[in-house]
Amino acid sequence: MQEYFNTHIEKSFPELKPSKFLLACSGGIDSVVLAHLCNNANLDFELAHCNFQLRGKESDADEVFVKELAKKINKKINVTSFKTVDYVNLNKVSVQVAARELRYTWFSTLQEKNNLKYLVTAHHADDDLETFIINLSRGTGIDGLKGMPYNTDVIKRPLLKFSQEQIIDFAHVNTIEWREDQSNTDTKYLRNKIRHQIVPLLKELHPSFLDNFLNSQQYLEQTATIADNALNTIKKDLFQLNGSHYKIAIESLKALNPLKGYIHGLFKFYGFTEWQNVADLLDAMSGKEIRSKTYRLVKDRDYLLLEILKENKDEVFTVLKEDIFVDNPIPITITNVEEVAECSLNTLYIDKETLKYPLTIRKWKNGDYFYPFGMHGKKKLAKFFKDEKIDVLSKEKQWLLCSENQIVWVIGKRADNRFRVTNKTKHILKFEVKE
Amino acid sequence: MQEYFNTHIEKSFPELKPSKFLLACSGGIDSVVLAHLCNNANLDFELAHCNFQLRGKESDADEVFVKELAKKINKKINVTSFKTVDYVNLNKVSVQVAARELRYTWFSTLQEKNNLKYLVTAHHADDDLETFIINLSRGTGIDGLKGMPYNTDVIKRPLLKFSQEQIIDFAHVNTIEWREDQSNTDTKYLRNKIRHQIVPLLKELHPSFLDNFLNSQQYLEQTATIADNALNTIKKDLFQLNGSHYKIAIESLKALNPLKGYIHGLFKFYGFTEWQNVADLLDAMSGKEIRSKTYRLVKDRDYLLLEILKENKDEVFTVLKEDIFVDNPIPITITNVEEVAECSLNTLYIDKETLKYPLTIRKWKNGDYFYPFGMHGKKKLAKFFKDEKIDVLSKEKQWLLCSENQIVWVIGKRADNRFRVTNKTKHILKFEVKE
């Protein structure tokens, strides 16, 4: 059996032999067996142990155990402690998610620092089956059913084809000691019920149940990749990069069938997990938007606009003096000039005497109006944007130059009549925006 | 509850109201409840009952029961009997597959004959879950996990969103009678184990387990469609129609990643279920082939050739006389002529005196050789085909004209030196193949 395991690692993971790697070890049976196997195979690795501080003395005893194991097999060990509960409260995630995020971030830092090419973990087939059933019970797509990858460029899972039972047998035969896993994650109750009640019955359905299940997962993984390849091809056509955001024609999106499936597939990459919210946006009023953790999706007439989330500060910037260069929020110079020369959308000439101080630069807000240059009377800014077909995201980025409460310039777009240079003007002030 | 069911049918299957349809009724609780529901909703339908003759008197009692039900709700009933066991033995399929093939063929005939637009069946969510688990236990791809379609152009399954429990409740409340299903299919043992032992435990994992499971299946169905759409697009490029077969460039096929997944997806449409057999063919010797029930796939140097299976008779046809027109296996005329005129690949002139009778037309076989016109000495036919880069399928279609045991003409390709017209020739015979 040990022969079998070792041969498996050598045959299926030959890349581990010439490289140094990191082995994640909790002290539980799976990762301890894996450490022994890799050591028996004369592989070169370091151990990494996380103390999540979730079970007081038990957690500390796990740490001591793994340190002793490292000494016994003569490997370097890296240990760290996490304030997992704080992380849970701060990020509003489950203990399980917190532990995963914390450890994988740390592993990746360690790998870089210590020049460890791969991360090797001890997940086995029963872990995968349990996760499959948990995800199924909650409702999930193919990504929740296809299982963990066996072998990627970074992570290797040499035990994924073995059952828990095989691993226990191996430990007994080789008199390997381990720490019983006392961890108390959110899925502990579910996992125990699945492990002890459901899985044994499933395995009675077919003598090769677990192998067949792994084959099924492999097929799902392949179908998922084929679908993702197709979605990426569609995305290249459909998502037109437009400055800092993507512009997506709603009509083209709606032509995809099954729409629900394509919507879910296309927007899951941006953290939108509820396809229905995206679908609702297709026929919503212009300006309506939804947000994922990292992206916002805005309906803008015949398009959806997709933009990465940024901190959106609607500050007001004060510009007090002439002959200065202001860099924030936009680079603008203010100079006294003798005459009106070269005109462009980025340049504004005004009658200095019409201004009232302070001059400010601010974002626009609902209710704003101005007296567009070249027109009679005033116009609501919202109406101006609509007539000019300015999209929702550009509107948000629009800065206004104001004199006290009056709009002097919809910067880069239109001047205000009230401040224009006339034949009565004595002093001309020039504003210029640098690209 | 009855209200709920009826509203569901009216809302989700409005197409059933104005059309006449066929309702498959075994006499078991599901299809009997469905018949009552459709009757209560004043829908227009006929019943269909299959007697599979698998359980003697019980089967006959089911038939009587369904006939009485039809009388009670005043619907026309169609009944048929199948010799299911004979079908199983003849076609080497399981009882389950036999019953399915037999009934769906019959339903479809009935629909056409009686002008019934839809087939309505009583599958429910627990059926789907059981099938999911059975397929998982055997190892399956996404097609085995995505579940039965809820609503297609032809088949409607109004109960698919309901649990067995809901259906039983409905039957009790409405004092509906039914026949207990005593059927003894191959999966009966598995289904019972799953229904009574596994499913109840699964349902304890989450209060909405069954709904979540149905959602998961819907997601899988969508991903499967996205992948199939992509595969069809790839197929249009990759599968070049070449006469009666498809020609597939192996290099292009190998460029697809994950190859295993694409191979499975592309060739499943042609009945090749074992992707490994197809993969093995990619690097096999030219001429190697594999067959599905309906197609053959042949390796031919840098290509795979995909052809529908036909009966392949290697008959020998005898051509005895001159001045005749033979139509079988290929249209050929044999005439006495005075001179050698217009030459083409479809025409052969020979020295009549060199021939020995009978003249035959036959397929080529290994070991055949001839004396190619314009060359010195003899050449194996296999070598000739190779040098001429004749593909495997064309070779199979190649006819030879033979004089006793000697090849006179590789028809349409090359004449034999031994029968050529020389300055000593007295009588010229002309063979001409009609396109």
C-alpha cells in the first residue's frame, strides 16, 4: 500500500521530485499521512501549519504536534497564528471562508518568500464527495459540483484519488500518529452527517462508487471548461472596452439562448452571482445599477456599463487664485490673458468681473442647472446630459467649475452664458484643462 | 393544494389548454394524480397505457384499473401490450431501456395518428433526484446529471417541480385511488434504497433541499447547452464534409483543450461514448477504425474520417459479354472499337486477346498486386494506394476489373500493363465508366 501511494506520487506528480514545495499540515490524519508519504519518497519540502486559535489549548497542541513531526522527518516548518474570529467579524464571512482566505494568502506569501514552487494539500476523494453533497443541498452550479482541481500549475492534491478509508488503513499499517480533528467549522455538523450517515449508503449503491463519482466530476470539470472557453470568446465580442469601463449591447446579450445561463456565466467572472438581478437590469430604467463586491453594472439606455468599483468621493475642491495650476481633482490652469485665442473644449475664457469667489470644482447633482453658452435661457444639467447622450458613467465623472453657487463651466463640455467674454469685458481669465 | 396544482398547470403550461394531448398513465399514483389534475383543469387529452407483461396478472389488473379511470373521467384510452422480455433478449438491453424505447416509440405513433400535439408525463422531483444519484453512482457526464427537461416542444412534465410527498398528500386529500407500482425493473432495488434510505437523509441537510437540487439541475442544463452550442460551432469548422463522410484534421482536433472533454463532446453526437477510444485513434496506424452503433471513425494519416455505417457487401460481380452495359456495382459499358480515341481516367482500352474469362468486378483485398501501366514490373495495390495518397474510405470504395485472377484495371485510376493495346493488337475492347 505504501508502495502504491509512493508510486502514485512519483508517477502522477513527477514535477514534485526536482522542485521544492510547501506542504500544508494541520496535524490531522490526511496531511500527516501526506507528509510521511512525501518524506518516504525523498521529496524536498517545507511544512506550513496555521493556528486559527479557534479551540484554545487544542489548537496549541496541534501546533506542538506538527512541530514535533517536522523535527522527526527533518523538515523546516513554518507556523503562524490567525485571529480568525476577528477576521470573521470584520469581513462578515463564515469561519470556514475566513480560514480558507487566511491560510491561502499566507501559503502564497510563504511560497514566494521561501521560493517554493508548489503548494501540496491533503484533500481526498471523500472530502470532495462531502463538498459536492453540501453544495448540492444549497443549490449550486457546475462550479460547485465539479470538485477541486487535482493538479494545477500551483496546487497539487496527490491524495484526491484516495478514499478516507485508504488513508486510515495506511496510517494504521505504518503506525503513523495524528491529531484528531476537533475543528468546529460551520459545515462540521453537515459534514459529519454526510460522512457517517449518507456516504456509507451511497457507497453501497455501486462497488466503485467513489471512483465513478470522481470520473463524473472530471467530466463536469471538462464541460465547465468548454463552457468557460465559449463564454470568454463571446465576452471578447460582447464586452467592448470603452475607456475605463465595458459597454455591453443589451440587444446582443438578449439574443443569447439560454439567456439565464449565459448571463450567469458571463457575469460570474465579475462577482455577480444572482443572474436574476442582472436579467432585471436589462429592462430597467436607465441609470439603475447593481453592484457585486468588486464591480458595478449600470443600465444606460441600450447598454449595460460594467465598471470596477472605486472609492467614490464627491468632494468639493476650492480654487482660489489666478495664475495657479491645480492638479486635484483634475489638472487645470487659471491664467490672466489679454485675448481670446485658440478655442477648444478643454479651454474656457470668461469675463473675470462676472465671477464671485470662492471658485470651486465639484461633481454635479440633481437639480443643477446652467445657462448654456449659445442658447437662450437656462437648462437643467440632467436634460443637457440626456440631449448630449452622455452615458451614466461619464455623467458621474463630470466635474463642474462653479462661481459661488453658479455653474461657470461644465468642464470640457459647455460654458455658461453668464460669464462669457463680451465687448464690455475688461479682464479675461483663461481656464485650461490638461489632458 | 388542488388549487395550487391546477394554477401551476395553467400558469406554467398554458399551451396545454388549447391543444389536445396524450397523457401517459401507468395506473401508479403519479400518473393517476396527473390525470385527475388535467381533468379538473378541463383540459382535452387522451390516456395511453402500456402493458409491458412483466408481472402477469398484476399487469393486467393495472390495465383494467386505467381503463376504469378513463371511463370515470370520460376520456378516450389507448392501450397496448408489449412482449418486453423478447425485446430485451433481442436487443440486449436492460428491461428499463426496453420499456422506455417501446413506450416512447408507441406514444409518438399515437400522437401522430390521433393528432395529439404533446405528450404529458408524470415525472416528479424525487424521480429526478433518484435518477441523479443512480447516474452518479455509475459515473456519468453532465447529460446524466442535468435531469429531465421540464418543458420541451413535445414533452411536458407538469409535476417535475413537485415532490413525491406533495403528490401523495394531494391523492389523500382528494381520496384518489391508484395502483401500487409493483414493477420490477433493474433499478428497482437501487431506487428503493435511494428513496427510502438516502433521500430522507439528504432532505434533512437543508429545508429546501429538493428545490435547491432542482435549481442546481437547471444550472447544469444551462451549462450543458452553452457547451453544446460551443461544440456545434467548433464542429462546423472542424468537420469538413467530403462527399459522404466528414474529414477531421487531427492536428486541429489535438489543439483543443481539454482534449478529453472536447473529444467526448464532439463525438457523443455520433454515438461514441468512450472518449478514450477516439483519443487512441489519433495516434494509431493509418487504417485503424472504431465503430459506434451508427458511425465508423477511421484514422487516415493526418485525418479522422467519420462515416455513417452502411451494410458493406464485398460481392464479386461477373461481366461476361461485350457490347453490354452493366449497371451494378458501377455503371460500365463494354464495346468493341476500331481505334483508341479520347482517353480519360474513366476509359480503358485493352487488347481483347489478352483477356481471360470470366471478367469480374470486385473490391480489392490485401495482397492484390498489378503491373501499373507506364511502369516496369509489378506493384502491390496497397503500395499503389499509399503512393497515390488515396484515403482509407476511397480505398474501400475502389472497384477492380479482373481477368480471371489478374487485375486489368484499378477502375478510374490506373490500367494494367499486361492488357495494353500494342501494335500487335488485333481487337480493341473499350471499357467506359459512366459518372
